[in-house]
Amino acid sequence: MASSSQAPLRVLTGITPSGTPHLGNYVGSIRHSVRQSVAPGVQSFFFLADYHALIKVQEPALIQRSTLEIAASWLACGLDPEKVTFYRQSDIVEIPELTWFLTCVTGKGVLNRAHAYKAQLDKNVAKGEDPDADVTAGLFMYPVLMGADILMFNAHKVPVGRDQVQHIEMARDMAQRFNHLYGDHFTLPEAEIDDAVATLPGLDGRKMSKSYGNTIPLFAPRAQLHKQISSIVTDSRAPGEPKDTEGSALFQIYQAFASAEETESLRKAYADGIGWGDAKQMLFERIDLEVAPLRERYEALMNDPAQIERTLLAGAEKAQALSKPFMASLRHAVGLRNLAAGKDKGQAKAAKVAKPSFKQYREKADGLFYFKLLDARGETLLQSRGFASPQEAGRTIAILQAQRGEALAALAGQLEPIGTEKIRAVEEALEALTETTPGTTSGS
């Protein structure tokens, strides 16, 4: 599991190779992540998520080309493979194996709630089709693969957009269930959201996205960059008429590249009635000022794919120095062991069988004491309301252990409502607890 507080903070960033990098990727992820990658006390992992790309891209040449373009983009923008671990997901053979381990401890109900899966189901229902039409097992299992990416390296922080926070929460759930069954192996990751990082509008004013077809390629040739910026949608106000910065895609893109002083200067020009052609020229010049030196480095990298391949393989070797021994320990933990090897000291006794358990804890937010009843897989079956003291919580647990299912109705006011589908599971868990010495585990 995670090491002491003296260990470096591990930050993991994944990039899916499913298209050509654009200005939105640069402003929303690449620029900020590269700067943060050299922060003191941080151990950074960056990977090209090519397994993930297979979920939505079935064009082999596109996967290969996009992987090359994205690797070249990150390196051109300053990512230093000597200071970070930069690798291709498919080079880490331990990741698919860990994905299976996590699959075996992840409830299907958890995956049913994944946003991408639910969105596809809703789309199918709206069209009057079979809810699971065009839903592959890859789409359904996407959160487990993402969980394996994160947990393989016990990342503490994962920079994501708000739409990805659910996947980090799922990874935490997988880690907790595995730890409950097999001992503490995984750190519980946290999502890192930086609201200061800009989200760029595209050519049509909507969020810049490949799915909208409104992107500006990050390393487009200078003439193409100028042409695309000239096509940004603006309103019909003529030169001399004051213009609003609010809702102006052109102004928002400029602001993401400019200094505060430069931004204020353009804001004043808007109020003074700058013509759209002049404003677009200012935007082009400001973007090209920052991107031109990077473009030169990018083009050199794209002309030497063998160098990028060597860089990724070296990164994979660095990553596997961690993943190989860790996976060996996980294999042993789940029972995939050398049959000829002697028993460990702790194996002389019968293997521990996971049982339901109570977990009693205090919430920092309100200072009250709570408990949960967990099943053998670590899933919450029963959640209490808050108690003023741990003794009160303990007495309620004792009543449940003594009276079991008969106490549920009497204690209803002290417990969160239980769905009818869970009542039987709660009763069975309480029955199972009577077969061993009752007790609770504490946590914060």
C-alpha cells in the first residue's frame, strides 16, 4: 500500500490517443500538467491510454497515428521523460491482469451507474432501440480498466475533469473492496480538479471537442492556424460598435494565452469597437507566439518516430520496475501461488475467510459517530444515522448483533432507510456475525 508521509506524492495522468491534439487539450491539460510535473515532492506518471482508445476507435492506423501525435505533442510541450514516467498503457502487461483482479471484486451494480454507459442506454431508449444496442463489454468495463491504471501505481492524485470524478470514486471503491478481502495493498486515490485550468470554446462557440468537429489543431501549420482562427464565429456588429467580451469565444481563447495586461488591453479594444478581423489577427499572433517554438520541436519529433518509440519503451521499463513486483505480491495475496513453495509462517492456520463486519467511525464534518454494516466483499449493507457518542453507536450495534433482523424495525429511526432488495442481505449478514465473536473495526 502507500508508504509513509515522507514518500513523494504520486500523480497520474492518462491521455487517450483517439485523435489529433488541439488547442483545448493544450490549455486544459498539457500545459498545466507539464508545469506541475516538475513540482518538488511529486512523482509524476503520464501514459498513453491506447487500450482505452480501442473502446471507441476501430481504425488501427488512426490509433497508431494518434499515439505518435500525442506522444510528440507532450514531449514538444516540455514533458521530460527523465523526470517523469512516460509510458504506453499497452506496454504494461500487468495492467490487464490487474483489471481482471478488480473485475472480480467490483459489483455489476456499480458499473451500471457509470455515466458513459448510462448515457448510451438513455440514447438507445430515446430512439426506441434495445437499451444495450451498440454497448460493448469494453464500454461497460471502462471504469475497471481505468481503476487498474490508477491502482497499479498507487497514485495519490489523478487530475481529471468533473465528468471523470465518478471514475475516481469507483477506483476507490475497488481498492477498498480488494483491501477488505486481501489486506492493505492499494492507496485510495483522490480526484484533483483545478478550476483555474481553462476550458476553451471551439470555432462555433461550443466547448472545443473532437466530437463537435470544432477544434483547432495544436500544431497546425501557421497558414492553417490563421485560416481557422479567421473562421471563428462572431456576431454581426461592425467596426466601431462596442462588443461584449461575455460569451465571446474569440475573447475566451485569447484570455487563455494572454497575460492579464494583454487581456485587459483586448477588453478595452472590445469596448472601443475593434473590428472582428483585427481581433482575430491579435488572437492569431498571440497563439502563434507561444505555439511556434513548440511546433518546430513537434515537427522534428514527428519526423523521428523511432526516437519516440525508444522513449516510450524506456518509460515502460521504468514503470515495470514498479508494476512487476507489485503484481507478484497481488498474485500471492489472492492465492495464485507456487504450489511447491513451503507455507508461509502465517499459513499454518486455516486461511482467513472474509466475514461481514461493522465499521464504526466519526465524521469530521459534523463530529457525530456512525457505523456501517459491511458484507464479506466490503460493500455497505446498512448505514446508521449520527450518534452523539461512540457508546450510543456501540449500543445500537450490540442490539443488532443480539436481536439481528428483529431489531431492524425497532431501530429504524437510528438507521438510514434500507431498500427492500437489501433487507434479506442485511439479515443474512447479521446471522453470519453470530457465528463468530462480535466486534467492530474502527476507521476515520
